[in-house]
Amino acid sequence: MRHDNHFVDEIASEVSSSYLFRTVSLERIDLNPYQPRKEFGDLEELIASVKEKGVLEPVILRPREGRFEVVAGERRVRAAREADLKEVPAVVMELEDDEALELALVENLQRKELTPFEEAFSLKTLNDSYGFSHEEIAKRLGKSRSSVTETIKIASLPPQVALLCQEQGIGSKSFLLELARLPGEKEMVEALQARLDPGQGATRDDLREKRKEVTEKPKRYVFRFSAPDRRFKLQLQFKEEKASREEVIAILEDLLLSLREGRETGL
């Protein structure tokens, strides 16, 4: 675990807030009801580590009506309570509600321990609620823009489909991405049923074939660009009926990367 100032400085800079190091009694700490993370996994290993070494990395708290609310580090707080600790090291920051949520989202995403759904909805929240572009999110998290754009697609799954995936423990990011690319909820449910049937588990290739079957003659989105001097024209045809500006940019960036690396371009 990290316990140096650098990580805290990095997180604090996201919301331009000052902070104070101190130890805080666990009795005065409340969990965050708006925590973006919904699954905390098996804490046994962390509890054992806390019993042996204590909490090495400070949790991030904000003052709330004479008490403190967890902004980041809820797993450590839970483990410390299970280990019968009385207090934990903390960084206390004055944060508004929106700042606290933004910081919690960024901190969770940087840890790379979220489920595909938690990651997708966290990225979508940063994009929709805080106005960060896919490129800005990618830079903050050290990801590619195309990776951010693709992951956000998972958040577009219909609620019932997403719930079924979570209930059945389907956590394959690649499978969920292929599922999200299917044209409708009916096709998604059919693909899920095939996946859940022990005799015919759906693979990514199966889903790709399914998309081909149900979109035999689709209306496909076409992006066109003509150079001002008419030296060339560029046309990109998508498999989907619609494509966002961010998706077009991500595809163009992948194309440029392929050209630079000489992959499958004929150049």
C-alpha cells in the first residue's frame, strides 16, 4: 500500500483542495452512501494485513456535521473495523458534494479494482456529469481514448440486461462489449440465454455472428470527410446506425496508430 504524500497530492489536485493529515477514530467515521463502488470483494486478505501491519495508506475523509465521511478508502475502513482497530490514518479535506464524488470516482478508477459495470458507469459519470471529454478522462487515468470510449459502451446496456449480467456473475469485459454492440434488447437477451446454457455458452465469436445475422441489411452510419483542396476523400462506414463524435475520433486515432506502426495498411 502507498503511504507517501505524492498519491494524496495527485488526488487532491483533481479538486484543487487543501488537506490535513491526522488519525481519526473509527467511531467518528461514516461510510459514503453515494460511493460509486458497489462491490468490495473478499476482505479477508486485507483484514489479515491490517491486523499485522495496520492501515499503511491513509483514507480520505471530509468533515460532516461533527463527524467524518469516507471519500476514498472504504475497503480499508471496513477492514480496520473487522480487525478491531480503534483509529486509522486519514487525510481530511474540505469538499463539496460534487467534488467528493468526482474524487471518489477518479480514485477508484486509478486503482483498477472495479467491476466492468462500476468502471463503465464511473467513466460515464465523469463524462456526463462533470463534462470531461473521453480524451481528458484517458489522460487522467493513463488509458487510451478508444479504451475509455469502448468501456462507456457497457453503460448503454438496457437496465434489465445489465442486472441479469450482474446477477449471473458475468464479468468479462470483452463479452459485455460485444453484447452492447448488438442492435436490440431482444438479441442481447438471446445471447445471454445462450451464454448461460451450459450446453451452448456464447463466446465473443458467437456474438459477432449474432450481430451479422440480425443486422443483415442495417442502416449504417457513414462518416465522410473531404480535404479543402480536394486532394482526397475519407469515408468510414460503421456497423452501427449511429456513432458519436468521440467514437469517430477514437477510430481515427486507431487508424493513425496503425499507419505509424505499418499495421494492415498496405503502406
